[in-house]
Amino acid sequence: MTETSSRLLTLLSLLQGRRDWPGGELAGRLEVSGRTVRRDVERLRGLGYPVESLTGPAGGYRLRAGAAMPPLLLDDDEAIAIAVGLRTAARASVTGIEETSVRALVKLEQVLPAHLRRRVSALGSATMTLPAGGPTVDPQSLTVIAAACRDSECVRFAYRGRDGVGSRREVEPHSLVNLGRRWYLLAWDRARSDWRTFRVDRLAKPASTGVRFAPRHPPAKDAAAYVARSLSAAPSRYEARVTLHAAAESVRKRVPSHWGTIEPIDDRTCEYRTGDENLDWLAVRVAMLGVDFEVCEPPELSEHLRALARRLERAAGPQ
Amino acid sequence: MTETSSRLLTLLSLLQGRRDWPGGELAGRLEVSGRTVRRDVERLRGLGYPVESLTGPAGGYRLRAGAAMPPLLLDDDEAIAIAVGLRTAARASVTGIEETSVRALVKLEQVLPAHLRRRVSALGSATMTLPAGGPTVDPQSLTVIAAACRDSECVRFAYRGRDGVGSRREVEPHSLVNLGRRWYLLAWDRARSDWRTFRVDRLAKPASTGVRFAPRHPPAKDAAAYVARSLSAAPSRYEARVTLHAAAESVRKRVPSHWGTIEPIDDRTCEYRTGDENLDWLAVRVAMLGVDFEVCEPPELSEHLRALARRLERAAGPQ
DNA sequence: ATATTGAGGACAGATCCTGGCCTAAACCAT
DNA sequence: ATGGTTTAGGCCAGGATCTGTCCTCAATAT
């Protein structure tokens, strides 16, 4: 019955590729009689995929949205677009679907033909990183780790700790957690026989070792909460408070919500609060707003801006 | 044979959801005998989807990447993640896959169940807009128009021309073109009986009228080229040449290749060339390098940097 | 060495598929 | 209003396919 099944898939593919299909044309494409097409449509309906039909001239078949997702039949370019889209969503989005994006990406990359994979990574490396994005996570690392989590396979990687000290690790990955703009890996460190959290942008060349492990009970039910807690003893973090000379509304449109909060002061000024671990990005983020502003705190930011201003003035050269 | 076909799809779905599956477990899930599972695997292989198998304890089946994309079987969350990812990719990416992203998005949205669609638009509206992105295109508009292009259906919308004058249009859409960071619609304007290009971020509430039309011959073979030509009064584009006081090697690591080229001058300085349509972006990009530099050209960039420096100095407040 | 897991041939009975033919109903355009 | 076009679906007969069972063999991990 490989014949019928593959024909059904082809039919689905056709119906997904264009909206309206006359029965006769489908019969031609599938190289079967019109009667069989009608039966195939019936079968698809039986499978839960709602196929509408219109009689009369200009009639035909049309796949509608149903209660459940039908299998998506993608051509090469579309698969690439989805892979690239998921990669950017996984690292740049703010909507709280990052984990799901990575899961979908793993599913897709598992079956992505090699030549497409090459094209994706070619495009992926050309993908722009947000100007003020800080250290970027390699989507490749994310998918390798996520796949290892899913399949209970050990992972080896080089890690550069907060203090800059490098080490090689072999861990049993438990889950990937996205907090703020960062990715963390919660894993059981085999050498240290304990749970550790790793910042994904600090690890290099993660590779699945192929060794399977029996899943352990995580140190807490909610991995995300656990990671957040273990980061609460976080190091120096700059919290900025800045007065912007612009209406809150006009600024809000241009500031992604996770980049901080905007509170109106009056019709013409508002207060912007945001935090980061790096003064450079903090400075750029504020400067990029394109409006006049004043730093309330921290003093380090003022100092940093002054230095930046001097540098820019030097760069601009003589008047 | 709806039974066999749907079982094959379920099997594909299982194989996509996890990597390793023992035959016995598959048999249980599919409620068939182990022999039938082996036959189903054989069928999948016959369809071109490579299923690996390992014998012995800890053996099982595993779906590998093959030569062609298999149908993707997504759960609800994954479908949402893909939709959101494609929406952001379609409007924010710079990789040249925007058109394809929209096409894939149209395909997906055509079959996206209603409750998922609601979740996507809820998330989509919360999606961040790039800080200096200029006017943003509504992904919803893009998909409506792209679907209309694909299905040869007329579209009605309100348009605000370059001079700010509003009008209502009814057009036969031909193609969507992405140039730079903007989207354009090439369409036959029915009232004016001529081809027109519309900037998608300037049109409001596009809606498919349901009226089909017979595709016309476009005014040029390559729609993108045509649009580009008709925009030849294009926005001034800035090409920057900057001398960096840092070794080429150390800078290269921090500059994505498509952001420009780095050429060494001597051991301690190098030249950075890059271009953009927006001076803000250009300035930030260079400033973010974190090294001293001098602007060679264009003069506008120098002027811009001076202004930025003044603003930063003001922002930093008194010494 | 042994147990576990996949591979696959053979067989029999049941099931299902296909194409062809025919009638009904819906719909568009002249 | 009418005729042509398009989907809907019943019926039939011949042929192909599927499934479960039983069996033997090969590969692999403990």
C-alpha cells in the first residue's frame, strides 16, 4: 500500500501548495482516475483533514484549516526558511516560545537533508546579530544540546567559567532553559557528580558522545525556577535608570518589552529602566533610542558614556 | 487503506518526536504486531525516508536525514513556534529568504487550526520590533497578500502614498518583493488599469475580495528587478570606510562577515568597510566594536558621530 | 555464552483498491 | 431559464495488498 499512502501524501502536498484544485487536474498529477481522486479526498477527510469542495465550473478542492495540524509537506526552500526562522526565534525572540522553537528545530534538523543543512548553516552564519545583542548563542549548540536532552545522550564540551577559567566537561543534559536573553543548560556533571548550570554562550563545541544515560531526577521540579534561583546570587549587574526626553508612547513602540520598562514622567519625558551585565551594551541600548536623555544611575554608565563620547569625537575627526 | 496510511503517518510522527524507538514499543503504540511494524518501516524506506535500525539490546529504529524532506508532523506548540519564527524572519531577517518565509507562512497558515491561529497572533503582537527598524510591516498583511498572489485573488486595501494622500485600491496582486528591509507589492491597479508598486508598510487592512482574476503578464520578467528599477530614485545609501586602531584578526572575530570587510593596514590598524541605508545603524555598528577608530568617509557619518557624541556627553551629565 | 532485538520468507484469509459506469446535485455563464 | 461543468457517491468485478502467525537467521550488549 505504499502506492496509496504516498499518493495521499502527494495529494496533501498539492493541496498545501495552492488553494484551489480542480479534480481533473489532481487526477492528472496523481496519474489516477478522477474516481480515485474523489476517494482519496474522502480518505483525507476520514483522516481529519477538512477538504472543502465546490461544485460547478470554477469549482474544485481546497484544504481548509481543521482541528489538528496536518503533516506539513515542505519544499527545500521552505524547509530552509523555517529552519532559519526558528533559529532566529530561538535566540532573539521575546515571546516565551524559545524552548518550543528549539524543540521544533531539533525535530526539523533531525530529518533535514544534508544539502539543506549546509544551506541553512551558510545562511545562519550570515544572519545578523542584533546590534546590542550581547554574546550570541550559536543555534547549532542549542540544537545539539536540545537533541541530547531529548534523547538522553551525554554531551561533551569546553566551558569557560565566569572567572574565565576553561575546562572540559562531560555531562548528562537535563534541560535547556531560556531566561531573559540567555540560555542555560541544567545538567549532571559526571566528573563532579553534581548538578550544574551552564551558560550556553560560554560553552564551545558541544558534541553528543553517543553514550546513553538513565535520566536522573532533577534537583527541582521546575528546571527554569531552579536555574533562576541558582543565578540569583548573580554577579555585578548594572541597573540603569535613565530619563528620556521623549513621550513614553513614542519610545515604547521602539523598545522591546524585555529590554526594560518605560514609565512616563510627563508628556515630554519618561523614565527608562533596564539592566545588563555589560556597560557597553547598556550604553548602546540607550544611545540607540535616538532621543536625548540623561543618566540618573549608575555613575559607571555616565563614565562609560563619557568615554564613548570622547572616542566618537576622536573618530569623527576635526570639524 | 486509510488504516495503513494513517498508521504510517503516526509512525513518522513518533519517529520525529524521539530519536530511538524499540520495535516493540512502536508495535504497542500503533496497536499492530511487530511484524507489521517491520513492514511499515520497510514502507517508509520505500517512500524514501531513511529509517536506521540497530539490532541487539538497546537497539531500535531511528529516522535519519534523507535526500528529501519527509512530511513534518508538528504538535500544536511547535506549529506556533514555526509560525512565529517565520513571521519574524519574514520581516526582520536580512538573509534573502524573506520571500520564501512568507510562502512557507502562507502554507502553514492555510492549515493552521483556528485556536492556534489565535495564539500565534497573540504572540505575534507581542513580538518585538527591531529597535531602529523603521516602519514595520504587519506579518498579517504579508500573508494575506501572499496568499492572494498565490491564488490569483483580488485584494482591497487603503493606501497612503509617499505624499501622504490616502486612497482605496483594488488590485490584482502579482508578487511580493523584498528589497533591503522593505516589502513591496507589484500589482495591477484595476481602477487605474496599470501596474503599480505599493510599499506594504504603507497599506492598511488588506483583504482578499474573493474575486478571482486571470493572471496578467507582468511588466517585466523579473518582478524584483522591476520594482528595484522603479525605485531607482532609491534612498541614499551610505558606504563607510573606517580606520580601526586594532589588529585585523582581533576585530574579525567580532564582526559577522556580512557586516562588512576588514582589511589589515599594519599590525595595529585595519580598515573596515561597510554600508547601510541608515546612519544610526552604521554609527552603532562601528561604535560597538569597542576600539578606537577614525572615519575616512562619508562625511555624513562623521557629522552623525559628532552629534551622537554630544548627545552622550549631555546624557552623562556633569563630570 | 546468552539473551535480546531486528530481518525477512512463507502462507492463508480477509480486506481493500482501482477503474469504469451511472445518476444526482450544485453551480456558473450565456 | 438553460446547458455545460464539476463534485458526490453507489455498484461491481478483478486484482492487488495487508495482516498475523510461525519460523530461521544475523547482529549486538552484558
